[in-house]
Amino acid sequence: MRILLTNDDGFDQPGILELERLLGADNELWVVAPLHHCSGTSHSLGLYASMELRETGPRKWALEGTPTDCVKIALMEIMRDKRPDLLISGINPGANMANNIFYSGTVAAATEAALWNIPSIAVSVQITSPERRPRFGTASRVLAHLLSRGLATLIPPGTILNINVPDTEPDGIRGVRWTRTARFASDISFRQLEPGRVFAYDRYRSLPVVDPRNTDVEAVENSMVSLTILDSNRTSRVVPPDLELFDGSF
């Protein structure tokens, strides 16, 4: 396959290098990833600054922009003559589940490709101990297995497959589950560096979930790989009850 790789951690980070190692032998890889770390940038664009594009190797570029910028410039400039068959964003060190999908640059990059009707996968691996290196090897083996089973062909047009892999060795994985996105019951708190004036986020920690049944969080906490289909069309399927909202004038 002709595959575009990106991430939100930076072009030289171990997660994307693991994807290159995993997929390079059997696929035509193109890499366009941020020059700098962009976690938490969501679907933002570098609208108000110029963006330098640096070629770092054969079919490899680093862009001084966001993950979304990387996908846009890949599709509109670098690969404009022939689009990729698949986009993979990751491997992100840290799970992208529940509310965090809205902040994630990893998920946003995949979402941008989905808007172009390109099958898109965001892949992340859980971290339970900051002292231990993320298990990129486990995540890459999971991804290789799923791709070999034809998973990329099951992604509906305009959607994103969000994969979260538990923090365990491959033989510790108990299965694969289709899940829904959880909702955290609370949020990360702030630290006051100067009371009432200077703030910083506390270190990320596990948060309680509202109704964890069949969610990404529940699956990963039970050592299962979570597969969640996210829709790039944010229109809600919930239709409000009929109500006369307009009587001919305001």
C-alpha cells in the first residue's frame, strides 16, 4: 500500500520510527510529520506563521507546523499527483481515549485525512508508569496483525479508526474489542505556580469514567485492544422534538 505516516510528537520520535520499521519493507511509505512536539494541539492550523518544510530522507519531510498542517501539505503538495491508500498517525506514547480524543493531535491528523475520504488510523499505546518506556513494540505488532487481517478495508468513508493498545507485552493482551468513546467524570486539575496568577496542568493521571461499559477505557484497563470508529461528521444523530422556532419574523 501507499501509506502516509504522521504523528503529533515529532518526525524523529520513536513511535513513528517504529511504524517506519514495521511497514517499510512491504509498503510505499511517505512521512510528513511535525518538526516539533505538538501534543494537545487538536485540529489547529498554523494560520499566522510561515511553515518551513524540510526534507529529512527519501519520501520523508518535517514541517514546522501542526499535525493537521502536515496532512494538508502532504495531500495538497507533496502527494498531490497520487494520494495515499491509507494514513496512519502515531504511535502515540499515551492512550487517546475518552475526552482526550478532542485534544489529541494524533487523532486530529487522522481526522483531517478522513475529511479527504482517505482511510485513516490513529494508534496510541497506554502508559501506566512514566518510568517505563512506552511499549511501541506491542502496539506495532498489534497494528501489523490487524492490517494483515484486512482491517483497513473495514473503515467506512469519512471515519477514523482510533486504536488504543494496553500497556503490556504482546502475550498479555487478552483480545480486541470494538468500543465506544468513554466520557471522563472529572478533569485534570491545575497547579498554581504563583497563586491566582500563573497556572500549569497537573501531571496526567487516570480519571473516573461515566458509564464505562463497552468503552475504550474499559477495554484497555482490561488488557484488551480498543477499536473505536470516530466520525469526522460531527452532526448529531439526535434530533430535537418538533418546535415552532420561527413564526415569520424575529
